[in-house]
Amino acid sequence: MMVIGERVNAKIGDFAAVSMELKTKNQIYSAMVIYGLLTYNNGQVFIPNKELMLKYDELLFRES
């Protein structure tokens, strides 16, 4: 959904960026927000810019 510009509902809480315990989608979203790969606003996460959106699209739809 995010690759086509949609926002996704997420519960972002206190999360240590160094934690390797990424077991839920909300923990993964939290880590991606911390590292700048997603933006969080009003309970939703989304891809912050066109360049990242194109890169996600490329990675997700690679045929290999």
C-alpha cells in the first residue's frame, strides 16, 4: 500500500533502535521510522519521499 502512496495505520511506541527483536510489523515500522525509511504522523506510517518510494518499488518487484 505504501509503495502506491497510501498511509498505513501503525502503533509506534517506545522502541530501542539497537534492538534486534523485530517480531511484529509495528516493531519493524518503529525501526524504519527511527532510521528515516518511513515517516510517522497521526497514527500512520508512510514513505516520506518519491526517491524512497521508487527504491521500495524496485526492491519489491525485482524478478530474481
